Amino acid sequence: MGQWWGVVLGMGVFLAWWSLWSEPPVLRARTDGWAARTQDALVRAGAPTVTPVALVMTAVGLSVVTWVVAAGLTGSAVLGLCFALIAARGPFALVAARARSRSARTRELWPEVVDSLASGIRAGLSLPEAVGQVGQRGPEALREPFARFSEDYRASGRFHDCLDALKDRLADPVADRIVETLRLTRDVGGTDVGRVLRTLADFLRDDAHLRGELEARQSWTVNAARLAVAAPWVVLAFLSSQPATTAAYDSVAGVAVLAVGGACTVVAYRMMMRLGRLPQERRVLR
């Protein structure tokens, strides 16, 4: 009898544990996981047709080529593997750098987009027309997604679906807020949308100005830290041309030194990026 009570108690504990992993965490992982964040970065980097899987395969292919070339030049498979791991980070670093650069430029343009929307609504245009006219009169760098919105709306007439497609093309938290404001206005109506958009434009200008000053002051510190992280591996690349160095790192002790050095580099780089990173707005209205 005591065994059955143990089984019942175990099932109760299991069901209580299982209830902690309901559907909302699964949905968050699905909509805000690594693949979604990587796809957003690819869109902001100007490569919307590239998938996260293709990016990973590119990194793997680049690392294999680097390993073959480095191992052939140095005569050491261990050193070749080190440089291959460094090269595998290259595509991700390139995408992240391009995404940051384009986001910084776009940050200065969002107030103009909001002003254009507000002026169109104030002039009596319908919401689809106000959004579509940004593709003609808005900032040059952001016209293409809004022009495609106008084409989609003329073809389908489904405002909400076209807004979802616009959000996917922009992949930006500010765009999400603007789109959801327009969607809410379309659903429930209201006469304050112009004032809300003007307030949002003022907020975006202040945020862009403050973030620009912080990034300007922070950039030299971050660049110096990156140089400090990369310096040992640059020295290793120069030393790998000497046979004595190659033989030393092919030993067990040499492999241990490379492994510990690589781990220290990764930990130091991640700590530097986390401590020096400015708060980034996330796409909670995806």
C-alpha cells in the first residue's frame, strides 16, 4: 500500500513540475529564440533572403576552408583548428556589424517617418494611404518596405496582413510600435492618433540624440577592448610560421595552452560586451 502512495505522490510532483512548462514559454521560445533574433539581424543587415541555417552553413564552410589553408601553411592541424574556429565567427560578426550600422542610421530616420504618417493623417488620408505615401515621400533608406506595403494592399486589400508583412520587412522595435498604433487605430478608431504619433516622434528624436552621444563615448573603449582580445591571436598567427612554434603547440601542453587561452578569450570578450553594451530594445510586439 505504501508503494502506491509513493507512486501517487510521484505523479503529483511530476504534474506540478509539468504545469510550469505551459504553452506561453514555448511560444516565447518560438517567437523570440535564436532563429528569430538572427533573422531580424539579417533583415537589418540588408540580407532578408538569407536564412539563419544558410548563415550557419556559411560559417561552417568558411571554417573548413580556413582549417585546410591554415593547416597547410603552418603544418599543424591544431593551429589550423584555432584559426578555423576564429573564422567561423566571421559571418556572424559581419552580420551583427552591418545590422548595428544600419540600425544606427535608421534610428535617425524614424522621426521623419512618424512625422510623415502624422501629416498624412492630418491631411485626411486613410491609414493605408498614409502608410503607403511614406514609400514616396519618406526617407530614401526606408521607402522600399513602405512601397511594397502599398503594392501588397492594392493587391489584397487586407490591411492587417500587409502590416504584418511590413513589420517582417523592417524587423525593428520602433516599427513594431508604429504599426501596432496604426492597427489599434484602425480597429477601435480615435482622433488622437496624430497627437500620439507626434509625441512618439519627439521621443524618438530625444532617444536617438542621447544614444548617439553614449555610443560616441563608448566606441573607443569597445574598440580598444576588441583589439586587446584579438592581439594574442594575431601574434600567434605570426609565430605559426616558425617550425619550433608549430612543434610546441602540437604537443599536449601546447593544446592545453591553446584551449585555456581560447576559453579566456571567449569569457573576456563576452564579459566586455555585456558590461559595455547599451540597453537594446527588443521586439516585444513581433
